Amino acid sequence: MLIGTARSEKHLHVSADRLCRWLRSTYKLRPNADGLLGRNELKLKLKRKAKKAKLLGSSTDENADDGVRTGWVCVDVGVVLQEAEGAAIEPSKQDFVGFGRRTEGVRMVVQMLTEEKRGEIDLESLWSGILRRGTQPHVEDAEDAEALSTGNASTPEALPESIRPAGTAGPSSILGQTRGFHTSARRLLQEVESAATAGSTANDFEALDLDQLRKSAMQNIVSGDYLKASNVLLQASPLVPQLQNGGWRLCLLDLLRTHLLSLPRDQALQELGNSDSPTPFITCFKDALSLYPTEFEAESRIWLHVYARGLEHPDYNKGNLYALMDELLLAGVRISRPAYIYALRSLILPGTRGGTSTKSLDAATRILEAMYEQGMDILTEDILVEFQEAAAATPAQVTSPYQVYTHPDDTHDLPGMRMTPVQRRLHVLTKTIDLPPFSDESRMRLMHLHAKNQYWLEFWDIFRMAPRQGQPNSAAMYAFMFSTVAQTEHQKACMNVLRTWTAEMRREQPPVALEGEVAEAIKACLRVADPYIEQAVVDSPDAKGEWLSLWQKCRWTGGQNDPFLYE
């Protein structure tokens, strides 16, 4: 019996369906899967479930027994190995427990469950008890019985001769069928044994901690000896807890990422090589991946692809990124939220022609759906900001249909460019969605983005987000706004902004004082509004005027560099 854990309901049914199809096509078996929903049936039930939830006015259906979330598929593979002719067969027993009728071969059963269902049913405890009771009559003496009852069956020597696993001393007497039970993967066992017999001993690693091992492996990576770096971690894995159960793979992937990030662009492209001739770096990276990828391995593969795209590597394009994400999603790999956002940003990043293709948007939509199915919030502040940063075209990419828009109230006479339809939809969603007020950092990112692309109408929309939600603008937001407008060197705009927003600063609760960074930013705007204001203050310190009065209020906040501090 094999017990496997699926990462989601969709992963459970897809995996069971593919297993049955593979067994039929490859080995001509006739597996029987109880609890399996076919491809069209699963899709139809999910659509009906979503429609029902929509009619009920809720995004989720709390009914756990709806015919979709079975959580358990039992695949009876059948008899996969017949007894040799003439072999002695033990007479049938009345206390036989198993699947199907009693046969002379080995019957294989695959139990596939979701994580929640596996913990609820606890098949391991059930079958371990049956295994213990079924093998107890075969224990020949008290010493063997003690070894069995203590559960010390991790080594063949600890088991009675009659029930030792195949390949150890003593044949099995249970109808030629070896029964065993374990809950941990043993994929690394043969690798560790082969590495240990290659000449290294455990004593070489007893005095080393994880940091020393990482340092040694990194030195080998930098020198180009990737195989030695892999062997160092692999051979030490039985003695270092952090490297056990596949931890050495994660450590190696992390070191490879760090090494690639430290290289200049030309050397990084050389390490990546091309699809026709894989480099030692790529070979080591792929060898570090396991058959069933973990969350960190999936994140590393996504990172490598996106980073290579940023280096403009020809073999890493959006099409390959689509395929990678589809592969990971179909396999049911749990992907972290930062990895999802990293992939989304790369997918919707405008191409060389300026703009995001429909195919890219469709792929991004599928990723958002996967995030939603995993219980992640998809309409959040960080995702909306990332989307707008990725979808923004540079001013050089704006073509004639995007005309200049100027208005004294909406843009303070700053000439604003028109957004693309995709950018405009994202901006409207950001303004209208019911979310907590955005942080100052997120709003500054958006304002900087819009100012760089001359989207001044949207720039002021973001600045007014806090007042529209009944929140005051902070002193840092005012300082950022004034300094950004001053950098445009647009005289009329600076005059309008000073007249409008310095008055608003006094109405804030609490009022924003003319000091520190705010005062310096206002002075920068004043220099644009009146290029001769500094000389005018020196020549006529007692003169009155709109700009001179505002300058006088700010002049005592400049610290040691203020030219009027000691007058």
C-alpha cells in the first residue's frame, strides 16, 4: 500500500486520473479508482458550485459534503506480480485483511488523500496495527517479539527472520509478498550510501557546522566545481539536521542563487548558457531539484526564469514562463505569495513595443485564480502596486493616440499624458476598491511612477486618496509631493500647488508644520515659482509679498546651511 498526500482537491483528482491513465497505457493494467471525479465531471461540479455560491451571495460554500471535495481517492492497481510456477503457496487464512480476493501475486493499492483528510482518517495508525497483529504469529521467540513490539523496525536485523524485507537475510513467508510500513521518503538513502563509499567519512563533517558547510560549498561553486559542492552537502546531510530530508537540495539552490546574483551581467549570461549546451551551473541547478518539487524549489525555478528574463537571455521568454507556471500549478505545488507576485510582475511587464499582450494577461489571470484557490487575497495593496508598476509604459513608448491633458484643478496645469487602457483600468480599481488606506510608501511608489511617466491626473488622484477616505496626509507625503512638482521646473504648476496645498496643510488634523523636509520642499517650489526670490530676500528682508512671506516662514528650518540663520 502506498499513501500519498495531495496539495489540493484539484491536485488530488488530476493526479489520480493521470496515474490511472499511465498504468493503463504503460503496463496494460486495469486500475479501479474509487472517489475519482473525471476531468469534465470535476470541471462541471466546480462551475455549479461557483454558480451556487454566487446565487447565495457568498464567495465560498461552507457545505463540506457537496460531491466535489471528496478528499480521498483509493486506486486499486491490481495484481502486479505473479508467483513463479511451482512455488509453495501458504494455505488460505480466515483472518485475511486486504483489498479484493486473496491472490498468489502482489496487489498494489494507492491511497491518495488531501492533507486534511489524511490527518483525519489516519490510515497509518490503522494499517500499522493490522500489520502488527498479522505478523505476530510469525515471531519465533521472545527476543523477536520484543524487537517487534518496541517498533524498532528501521533496520532488517531488528526484525524476525520471517518478516524481514525483501533483499535481506531470510525469505518472506507471507505468500511471497513483503509487507512493510513507513511514512518518510527514502529517496536519498542510496545516494548517501554511494557518496559515503566514494572515500569520504563521517568524521570529515563532525567538526563542521552548517555555516562552515555552506562556506565550503560556496567556495567550490565560485571555483566552478559544482559537483564537489553538491557532494559536500550530500555527504554531510545524514549528520546535519538542517540538511536531512532533502534539506541539502534547498541549501544548494540557495547558494546557486546567491552566486548568480553576485556575478556581472556578462558572466551571469555565460553561466546560464543556452538550451543546446547546458552549462555546469544549469546542470547542478537541475540536479538539485527533486522529483516532487517543494515550495522553495518552485520559488527557485520561478526566480531563475524571471532573473534570466531581466538579463534579456534569449532562451527565457514569456512563453517559457507560461509553461513553467502551468507545470507547477498542474502538479499542485504550493507556491509562496512572493513567488506568485514575482512571476506576475514579469508576465505583465510591457514588451519592447510598449504594452502587455492578451496572452500575458490571460496567464496572469490564471495565476490570480490559483492564488485565490489557495486562499490568498488577490486584491491587496501590494499586488495592485506591483501590477501598476509592471504595466506602466515609459513616456518614449507612448504614441499619438495618448494625447496631452491639462487642467488647472485636476493637474495644476501640468501637462499629463493619457494612460493605456490596461493602466487606466488598474488605476480606477485602485481608487474604487474597498481596502484599508494605502501606506505612505505605496502611495509614494505610485506617485513616483506616475510622475516619471507624466500621468499627472493620476498623480493627484493618488495624493488625494487619504483625504477621500477621511485620513490626513502626513508631512512626508507633503514633502514628497512638493519636491516632485519642483523637479518638473514648471513655474505655473509650482505656483498653483503652493497656493492650494500650503493652505490645506494648515487644515490637517493635526496641522502640518513648515519645518524639516516639508520646508525644504516648499522652498524648492518657491525657487521655481520665483527664480529671484533668494536675492530678493537678501536685498529687501522686510519686503512683503506672497512668496516672500512664505519663504520667511520656512527660512529658519534649514539648519547650518540656511543663509539667513545668522542675520
